[in-house]
Amino acid sequence: MLKINRYIKICAVTIILSCCDVSSASYAETFPESLGGLTPYSLPVIDGSESTMPLRHILVGKLLKLDYKWERDPFAPPGQGLKMIYLDYSSIPNDKDYLIKNKLITTNTHPSFISLIEGKVDIIITARDISRDEQSYAEKSGVRIMSKPIAMDALTFMVSPKNPVENLTHDEIRGIYSGNIKFWSQVGGSTEPITPYVRNRNSGSQEKFETMVMDGLEIPDFPELQIGTTMESPYIKLKYDKTGISYTPFYYYNFIVDNDDTKAIGINGVSMTKEHIIDGTYPYNTEVFVCVRENIDKSSVAYELYRYLTTYQGQEIVEESGYVPILQSTGIRGVPQARDIKLQGNVLQLPRDMSFSMVLIYDMNGQQIMKLDNPNESIYLGHLPVGLYMVQAFEKHLKGSAHVLKVVVK
């Protein structure tokens, strides 16, 4: 199992500066001229995570003016099949196979990043940002990836419904997955041993788990960690194993699977609900990203789509898919170690006991709009237009490496 250096820190802050109530805005299902009149042949090649498939299908349905509907797998037992968006291709019968095979594909999180790096796809929508392995591959390939968050999600821990445990602390989760807590009785449950399951390396869930939860702790390579490579694998395991515990994106648990075969548990006394993602109180909130290559043609449809997804109209599509739109989220996102970096009003407040060499501020198209060398503790941002920004702060003694903190403020 990969070890993570727990002393490396990156501070990345996502900020919305706004004086209006975004949630009450009036949305219109309209596209800019550059996204109008698309056909299956002019549509960019779109790939991404399995969990983002409904969002991508809704988006394509709207772009191509195809009808669509939510439906469970018709071949599964009642209430058991996954809920998915099914597109109606009746208006383009001759183009259906081409669209599915060439433009609307799902290779999952890690393969979609590799395809984007290699130029095989134009744009991806993924359950996480680029991983360490993928970033390394991109650098070796001479490629830079441009990404931005478009929705909120959460890393959800789940157990069997037969398990009486309803809540675990952050330290208890770490104790279980480091092998120090071996029995459910140690955390208020039965006397049975705990069977922890993990996802495959570089999957969206596994990357989030290693960086957000374990944060440098080594995970023992014991046999019970073996699990399948699909999103359904944890659910299949826990359906029949009342001693097990695993994790999954909340969106997938709550919106796609949506059955009683597993039970989401609270963390640090905060229950796993959509409301607690929105208000920022759930400790393992995550983000969904749209990504393109940095050298993308800025006049291309793919780049216009990249820009569109954080507009009010694009965020309405995100919300329709079941995700929490990034523009409706508030609160601090990220690891406890970086919690002292805050946005207070229009002032970015850096912690007094940390020394920073540089702060970079980008717009959500990846364009750098501000650079501050040896910044003060307080950075005034009031002159920036209302909008969404990415801020990176680099500690002097760590030579630019960082621990990720995400902040979204209305």
C-alpha cells in the first residue's frame, strides 16, 4: 500500500466572493451560441468517473436535445438495480452507435485522466482531482491538466444495516484502517472482529480516503482488504458481511444505489446527509471536477463546456443530476491541519505561525490573475469581481508542496 508523506502540505483555497443569494437565482436552460446546434459529430469526446455518468448523460441530452429519464436497471430485482439516466436516441437513430462508442464513454476515474493526458478525450468529469500518480505521468508526458470543482460530494463510510454502530470518530476510522482497532466492541459495537475493505488504487474513493482520512498512516496489507474494482464492489461485500466497513461517494450511495443493503454512518457526531454537505459540517466533504488539457484550443466546444459548468445555467444541470452545486455550498472543505486558513469577509487570512513564500490566485479557467511574493497575514480580495477563484499558498520551508484545504464562501 502506498505511503503518503504526512508532513507534505499544500494549501489550495477555493473561494466564492458574492453578495447575492445564489440559491434563489433564476436559472434558464440556455446554452451560449458556441454550445448551440451540436450534433453527435461536433460534440467533444467526454469521459469520466462511473459516479458522474448521470451528470454527463444529462448534459449530453440537453446539448443534443435528446429526451432522458431516470430509471433503475430493468433486469434487476425490484428496488435493487442502479438508478441511471437513460437517453432517448429515437431522434438520432443513425447516430446512436457512433455517439455511444466515440463520444459518451465511461472508462472510470484513473483511465479517464490517462486518456485526457494522452489526448484521447477532450474533457472529463471526475469524482476527484488529478492524483499523485496521474500528475507524475502528466509531467513526464509534458502535459498540464487544468481542473476546477463543479459540485460537492462527500466520502461516505458505510456498514451493514445489521451493525449497531451509528457513528465513528475520525481517530476511530484511522485506527480501524491502520490495524490498531480490530473489534467492533472497541467502538461501541458487537464483539465480532472488524473487516475493513478498501477500493482499488487510484480509484476516486481510494484517493480521497488515503489523502483525507489516513493522511500518511500506512494501511496494513491484510487479506480482507481485497475488494472488486467497480463502484458496486463495497455494496456487494457489505450486503453479506455484517462485520465489514467500507467507503463510497455519498452521491453514489444516496442517489444511484439508494437501497437498504448498506447503512451510512456519521463521523465525529455529524450524520451523513446532503444537508451536512451543504452546510459544511460533515468532515469528509469532497468535490467533483471538470478537467481539460491546459493547451486546449480556447475556441473549442470542449473549452466552452469547461467554462459553462460553473455558470448559473451549468450549475442548474449539476443540481438536476443530484449533486450539490458548488455555488450553493458554504464552509471549510479539507483536512484539519489546514483549518487555520480562512476567508473573513473579503480578506484571506493566513495563520500567524506559518510563513508563506507565495500566494497565487487563479480564475476558474485556470488563468493566473494575481501573484503575491512573501504575502502578509491578511490579503485583501475586495477588488476582485464577484465569482469563483482558486488560491494556492506555498509554505517557505516546504518548497512549494502543499496540503489541500478547500474553502467555498458565498
